[in-house]
Amino acid sequence: MLLWFRYCPTFFARRQSSLVSTQRYKRRQSHEMLRVSLILTAALLAELTRAGHFLNADGTPHDPYHDLHLPHDPPLYPTLDRVPDTAFSCEGRDWGLHADTEAYCQAFHLCQDHLVRSFLCPNGTLFHQQFKVCDQFYNVRCGVSLEDL
């Protein structure tokens, strides 16, 4: 007896209308969420393309570190354009890569009983004797034995 309202046409119409409006509301909300997520994604991509840097007037990334520390006289690191002639010798050295302390560790050499080849790290980097890579100048202590690191 209590179920008579289920068969009432007015009840079905109201219920159907309620379901349709609920579906519209959910669809509208999902579209709104999609729109917000697209805007946030676009903002994130725009920030990533700048890599978190503020841009100078000419469009280059602003690096506050260099404002604070450069230019120095004398510079903090060498800026060589070619491997200099030094007294470096592979005599008595193991096979492998070795930093040239006379070139302030910007140059390094490949030794295999004799000097095979010489290389130059890019400006702003020095040869890290322990890890055998060109690393940022502030990470390298040129001429310091590995025991001190």
C-alpha cells in the first residue's frame, strides 16, 4: 500500500526531472573542473619553460648568483679558450684522466703511460679529480689531494 506513489505519473516525472538536473549539474561541474585543470596545466607549462627564472629585459634568464658573485678580479675560475702549454707530465701517473693544476684544473689530460690527449672543461667548470668529470667551479678544490675531500 505504501508503494502507490511509485506508480504515480507525477512522481516519475519529478524523479526523472531530478535525475536529469543532477546529471546536468555533474556534467557542468566536470566541465568546470576540466577547464580549471587545463588553465592550471597551461600555467605550469609556462612556468616550466621559464625554468623558474625571472627574465631580463633582453629575454635572457636572470641569475641572481652572478649578480652577487661576478665579475671578480681576479675571476673565480679560469676562462681558457684552448688547452695551455704547461709542464704537465704523465710520468709516474696511473692510466686515466688527471687534472692539470697549472691550468687551474680547467684542463685535464688522458694518460696511458704517456700523454695521449688533453681536454678543456667549459668555462665556469673545472675538472673534479675524484669523480673524473667537469663540475661547477664551486664544487672543485683544485690541487687538493683526494684524502682531504
